[in-house]
Amino acid sequence: MTTPTLRPGGRSARVQESIHSAVRELLEEQDRASVTVPLIAARAGVTPSTIYRRWGDLSALLADVALARMQPDNEPINTGSLRGDITTWAEQYLDEMTSEPGRCMLRDVQAALKPSYCATIIGSQLQTILDRYPDEPKPDVYHLTNLIAAPTVFRILFSEAPLEIEELHRLVEIALSQ
Amino acid sequence: MTTPTLRPGGRSARVQESIHSAVRELLEEQDRASVTVPLIAARAGVTPSTIYRRWGDLSALLADVALARMQPDNEPINTGSLRGDITTWAEQYLDEMTSEPGRCMLRDVQAALKPSYCATIIGSQLQTILDRYPDEPKPDVYHLTNLIAAPTVFRILFSEAPLEIEELHRLVEIALSQ
């Protein structure tokens, strides 16, 4: 490090962030099949070999970007009630995952070294909600994830149509009535 | 056709079957990452261009083989009760999908033109079970798939560990008590 104002690893982190940004921009602008390592490198202002050295190949880079995007920007919305918080979270999750970027994320992230990070992120979001209501009877995070997140994701990956909103509400009711 | 004993399309179907067999054998013998189109072609006794012409690329061929394997060999086991049939089917599905070939199938099949065929296959298996008990109150196939197949698949693709068998039984109970 030549300047004391930079954190250790700062340059490396900045290179990574510019590459991630380039991927996100390109995925918004054009079809995913036409996004290549040279295109990403040109947009990020690095050489293709920088990308190959760090990620190995395009699918590993896309998986890395997808995992980073899975990390939500905010805490789950606080509506004042357990049922309200879970319903709102579930509806938002269904919306986001069903969108075209969400679908791509779900596919890309499976190429990551740790796709299981997905369940960890979902679990920590749901735990945040549950912790707001210490005195209410409620399901555990494992069961809640199986009842709400799993059908949402399954229908996107392996079915004609996304999960129906009435079915989502029904699953929330089941989760809360156990 | 030169011999009248062959069905129309027989040659094409035989070529396809020998290529599918070659893929299945190679996937059992070696790591998936090391299976290539030239290897498959050599095993099947065709030229690589036969494969590229028909499937376009390796991932489309793997997806096609995975979809064909998804099709179960038999009807769901008949235990004499609705609860027994569904529990047995669910346990078998959990076992098969959690196995290494099952995991690969789930990943490969997403590259297929119609991964939604999965939900169709599952639905038809579950419908076969439900139709055996016309006079009992029971869930519909859509709800049953969401409660049982979805968490099984979700845990394989996006979690550290497969679905716990106790949780699977709990989900079956929920499905049958609606």
C-alpha cells in the first residue's frame, strides 16, 4: 500500500467491485448469452486475464455476482405484526425471484462454490422477523423456509408458471398455524 | 428403411438411444466435468458432428438425458393407504434426488428447453396416487407438490444438507390434514 488512507486489500476490492458493476450493467443491457469475459473486462477497464486469474471462468464470475446480489439491501419490512412481516417478505421474495434478473440469479448461483449461502441469507432474513415477536408462538426458520421459499424457487426453476399468490398466502397461514 | 421389420424413425431412435446410453455409462464411470462430446461419440459409435447436429452442445445433450431419466420406471408403490403411498413416494423421491446422479439430474435438466416437464412428471405420479382413493378427502396435486417436492429440491440445490426425514414426514402430515 502506498497511501495510508487505503484499507489493506483496497485496490483488490476496488477491482472486484468494478468487475461486479460491469457484469450487472451488461446483464441489464443485453441478453445473458451474449455477455462474455472480454466484454466485461473492457467495461471494467481490466484485462480479460485479470478475470480468468481470479474467477477461472465466466460461470464462476456470474455465480459470484449472483451471490452478492442475493444479499438483500435492507432489513425485512416491519409492519408491526408477525403475519404482516412474513406475508410482506414472502410476497417480495416471490416478486424478486420471479423477475428475469431473479431467475438468472437462481440459475447462476448454483455454479457458486457455496450455493448453500442462499439458504443462509433467507434464514437470516426470516430470523430477523421472528426475533421481533419473542412472545408469540411461531414456526422455526427451517420449517418456514421449506414452506415459503422452497415452493417459490421450485416453481421458477421447474414449472411453467410462478407460484400463485393465493397458494403463497395459504402456505403462510399453514406456517403460522403450526 | 431397407427392412420392413423396423418402425419408421427406428434408425434415428436407435442412434439417440445409443448416445443416451453412452452418456449414462460415462456419468457412472467418471466425473461429470470430464465427460466430453468426443468421448460420448466414441462410446456410442457415432461422430461428434452427429451429436452437435442433433443437440447443439453438451449441456443440451446432458439436459435431454436428465429429462429422460426423470421419467420414473414404475407407477408409485401401492401400500393400500393414501398416507402410506404418499409417504413412500416422498421418501423415495428424497432418496433419489439426494443421490449424486439425482443432484446432477436436477442441475442438468435446467438447461433443457422445458424444465417444467419435471413438475409435470411429479404431478402425474402424485395424481396416480390420489386417484386410488376417490372417496378420501385429500390435497390437490399442486399443493402436494409445493409441500413435498419443492422443499426436497430446494434443500439439494441451495442448502448444506438434504431435507430432514422428520421434516418430510411433518410436511406429509400437513398435506394430509388440510
